[in-house]
Amino acid sequence: MMKFSILGLLLVCTSLALAQSNEGFWDNIRTTNETIILNAGKRKAIKTADFPVGTTEVVYRISLLDDNQKISSSLVSVLKAIPDPTGISQGAAGTVFLLSTISGDDKCKFYVFTNENDALQYEKTGVVKNACVSQDEPVNKAVKLLTEKSRCMNQGAQNLWFGFQSDNWVMKEKIILEVVPWVNYSLRSGWKVESKKEILAMASKLEFVNYLAKKDQFYGLFLENITAKYKYADFQKLLTSEKNRAIEIAAEESLTKSGEINKWSQVICDKATKLFNEGKTNEAIDLIQSEVIAKNRADYKGYKILGDYYLLSKQYSKAEEAYSKGLKLNPSEIIFNLDLAHVYLFTDRLSKAKDLHKKYRNQSLSTGKSWAAQVKIDFSTFEKRGLPTNDFKKILRVLD
């Protein structure tokens, strides 16, 4: 019969050990293990070690020993055999196992507090206020699992305070307090619902978000990106410049995964257009170059805008280079051929310009305008911008 009981206990412990690997672990480093010598009739408050981020439950064991007695095994070593807290909270054999330690004849009362002031008040005056656990009947040993549902843990406590009162009015007592936290794998990064909302609030303020067709997908990818790279506490410690850079990288990676990286470029291009219209040509070009071209975010539209800025500022060779790259990215976009025809016109390559006009003069552009109509609009813009108009009539005769 005894063999069957031991075998049953081993099977229970083995199944619980398998469950541990999926949910969490007993943190055997950040434990509390205090030996308290309490004089006759005195009180003492003890603060636990800081609980690690992601702590959802703690188990404590209190043992009173006579002189020269020792605990048969530490709480941490016992928990290795009963790794899942459900084995304790359900009152299974695990609870008996936790208590199976030597204890003396002395007894004590004890109380658990979540607030240091309440604990110190108890130590000083004996008044029990706001205790989340009250052991008014003196005991010589105790063990209990405090879960998220308990008053002790439901506010995400970082510490607990244990208050003891000796029940021996003649001799001093020896009390052993052990506290071991259970850390949930999914919560140990520190990212809770509220902290995740902070990240989503940052994402919602990014300029390109209003351009997105897959906004919810982007938010999900952005949140996943930040929480995978940083623990919450580490992210909060970043300098403002470091945090901004982290957000920028996460945003770009999330846009790429969602297939909407061009939305970022659209925001930059809109900014650049505003600068250009304000007469800040160099600033507009620098913005496109640094934020779109240099970071490999450019599609053919980015090169079109850049080429236009160069052309209107009479930087013809750079305009030709930009238009050529845009045409290579999208050979079907014939507006690049029109733009190159303009470049040829302004760089004494009139025959090449005429060849392109003859080839495409009966075509329509993706904008819906005809080739000829767009030429007339462009020539009007060039004239206002002070570009040379000497050969305009020669091109218009080709189109007629």
C-alpha cells in the first residue's frame, strides 16, 4: 500500500512538471529565506525579496524550530518535485509534501500585508490593519499558495510583508520564513494590457497611420515587434532619442511585413512637396534623398518626384538619373519617357526628345491626360520656373 502511494505521488509530480514547461517556473533565485529569532512575546515584520516581473503567485512556508533543529529540505527543493502551483492550491498530495518538515513545539501568530506602513504599525503596536492573510490562532507550521485571486496578489504586488508574534511568553522562538514566486512565462517581459496600450498610443501618433489600408494589422505587428525586442522596464529606460529610433525601426519593419511600406514614403513625399512649394527646393530634395532613397524605401513614384525637383531646379543630369531609375522600376509608366524627353530638350539633345514625342504622342498617361495635353501643361510650368523655352515650338509642331 505504501509503494502504491509513493508511485501515485511520483506520477502526480511528473505530470505537473510537464505542465510547468508551458506556463511558468518557480524562481529559485529571487526567493526569501529568513531565519527569525523572536524574543518572548515580541513582534517582528519581515519584507520579502522583490518579486520578479511576471510573478502571478507565491507560495510561503513558515516553520518554527526548537534549538538545533534544521529544516529537512528547503522549500525550493520541494517545489522542484511539485512545479505547478495547481498541485498546491487544489490541496493535493503536494501540500502535504510541502509541510513534511520537522517543526518544534513553539507556535506563533502571523499576518501578511501588502503595505509596509501596515506591517510596521503591526510590529510597533500589534494593531492588524489591511492584512491579506490573518493567522490569529498560533501555529507551529504553515504553508499556503497565494494566487492572483487573493488580496495579497491581485494588485500586482512587488513585495509582501510578514508580521510575526511569538506565542512563547518565556523563551525566544526560531522561525523560518520561506517565500518562492511563480513566474508566468508570457508575463515576465512586463508587458501587461495597460503597457501595451501605451505602445499602441505611440503607434497611432505616427504620421503615416492615416494612410494605411491595413491599420489593425500594422498595430498588431508593431506591438509584436516592440514587445519581442524589449522588456517593458528596459523600454521605459531608453533615452528619448533611443526610444524614437526603436519606434522608427519597429514601424518600418511592421510596414514591410504588412506590405504597406510605401505609405511611409508617401508621408515623406508629401512633406517634401510642401517644402518645394514653399521654395525650399534643397530641403525638399534632401528629405527625399535621406528618408526615401538612402533607406531603400523608394518606389517609382519617389523617383518621379525627385526627378521633378531636379528638373525644375535645372539640375538636369540628376533629373535624368532619377527618371531613368523610375522607368527601370516601372517600364509601363510612360510619363518617365515624357520626363526624359524634357531633359533631352534642355540638354541640347533635341533629336532624341523629338523621337520620344513622335513615339508616344498618341498615348495617354496613367493620370488620364493625353501625352500632348501633359506636354502643354509642363511647358507652361517650365516657363513660369524660368527654364529655357527656345525649342518649345519645335516640340509642339511634332505633336500637331
